[in-house]
Amino acid sequence: MSQLKLNHVTDAETADSQWKGLYKVGGAAALIVAVLLPIEIIVMTAYPLPSTAIGYFTLFQSNRLIGLLDLYLLEIPVYALFVPLFLALYAALRRANESYMALATTLAIIGITVFLATNNPFSMLSLSDQYAAATTDAQRSLFLAAGQAMLANTNQRAVEGFNMGFLLVSVAGLIVSAVMLRSNIFSKVTAYVGILASALSLTDYFRVAFVPAAVLLLLFLALASCLLLLIWYILIARRLFQLGRLEKKTLPQQS
């Protein structure tokens, strides 16, 4: 009986060690995300987002890089990096609750796909260039209308589009954090930080949908959720790198 139990433990540890390459990639992805997010926050704080297409057209003509960054350019690699990150989290936490981790990973992949399919700052840049090169009022009106429609699609909150991707990824993060509480793979601190960060992100989503004029609430929720997400990604990266060094031995449990 004891020999059977020993073999079972060894098999489980060997299976986990087979994921160590994905753990390392997921850890690196989490660290890169933790670097890119503060850069985006700094840029958007220094250069507030225009609220109209003509505002973006003007910004692009004065500073193309800032215009692209204000249209979430850095979130394109961020959302792409979420793919290996959530896959690594699934591999690490699947034993704790495989059904919830499958649900979280599916929601994350859908959200990532929606975001990448609907957010294209280079399209707005192209419209800006065409608007600047237009020679008639009719042409300028056409490009301006196209830019306003694109901006509305990028900023919509309650239906499909950029922010639906944000919503689905936030829900996925909340589910992953809840599963962390049932596992010794990640610490309770990591789990609670993730729950709070995801909850604040979801609260901000509904704030924009229902009380968009609440500027002070916006600042609090945005800054608090970004800070907590930054900490969460760093904690996840640290643990995934530890898992990436796993080789047929028991990794110290987290408390």
C-alpha cells in the first residue's frame, strides 16, 4: 500500500514537472505585463485621452506615438501575453478545481480574442492621416465620421468590443484567484490580492456603464485596481518561476 502511494506521488510530481517550460513562459509573461501597465498609466496620466475623433486626429498629427499609446497600443502585447499566463495558471491550478480553471481559461481566451479583434490604434492613425490629407470638406466629414464610429466601438462598455474583452478577463482573474484559495500552490496573499484587484476592475466597468461622471470614483478604482493587479502579476510571476524549477520533487507549499 505504501509503495502504491509513493508511486502515485511520484507520478503526480513528474506530471507537474512536464509543465515547467510553460510555467517559465507564463512567469515571464506576467513580469512583462507588470512592466507595460505602469508605462501605459503614466502616458495616459500625462496625456489625457481625447473624447472625440477630431481630438485623436489632432493628437496623431502632433505626436503619433502618444496617440497610439492613448489608444491602448501597449495593451495589445499585454492581452497577447495573457494567453501563456492563463495557460500556465491552468496548468498550476487544475488539480485544485479543473472545471473552474477550464471556465476561467475559456473566458480569458474569449476576452483576449475580442480585444485583439476590436482594438486597432493603427486604423485610427490611418484615418488621421487621410483626414489631414483630405482636400474637401466632404472628404474630411467622411473620415471624421469613420473615426468617431471606430472610437465608439473601442470605448463601448456594455456590449461586444474592447471593454467586453476587459470584462471577461477580469471575471477570469476573479475565478482564478478564488481557486487559489483552495490550493496550496499559491499563497493566500496572492489569492486575496487577485480577488480584490479583479473585483475593483469589475466595479470600475459597471461604474463607467452607469455613473460615468463620477470622476473621483474613477481615479480611486482605476489607481487601486492597477496597483493591485501590478502586485498580483509580480506574485504570480515569482511563483510560476518557482514551479518552473520543479523536477520530480515536492515544491514547498504556500500558506
